Amino acid sequence: MKILWRQSAIQSLLKLDRWRDRIELPPIALFLKETVQTYFENQDLSTYIPGRPVLIKQMPVDLRMVLVSVGKSDPYKVFYRFTSSQIEIFLIRHPHQKSLD
């Protein structure tokens, strides 16, 4: 299964690192990207598609959201699209960031 990282996902990781730098925490983007990559590589998507469908303003969109834990922190929200040939990662949100509504 091919995993494609959209520019919006990379930007969300960079934004997360800038935020962490402001509150004097070490960067996490590279580790988080590797963790998400490993998470999807280890899934058997022929039997189960992880996460739940995403609704924006009460309307379904062609995305799913899965929670991925990194260490002891709250799980990160990973927004992705699954097609028969690939997984597209669109956005990664910090557990305390505002929702997309």
C-alpha cells in the first residue's frame, strides 16, 4: 500500500513543531511522521479500515480520522483518505487543537 503525504499534512507537522518550540518542547514532527507511516504500513486494510468518517458542518466528506498515540501524550488526530491503491494523509492535529467544524 502506497502512503502519500499531502502538503497540508507536512505543513501541519511543521506548524506543530513551531508551536512546541514556543512552549520550549522538543520537535516531534519527524517522529510523528514515522509513527503514522508505520501505523498505516502495519494495517491490513482488506479486512478493516481504521478510524471513523469525518463530518464537516454536519456533511460527510471523503476523509476518515484515526487517533494515533505517541508515547504517553493524548493521541493525535490523523485525517486521511483511503483508495484501493493508496492512503493519502491530509492533516495531523494536536489533541488540544480546535476541531475542523
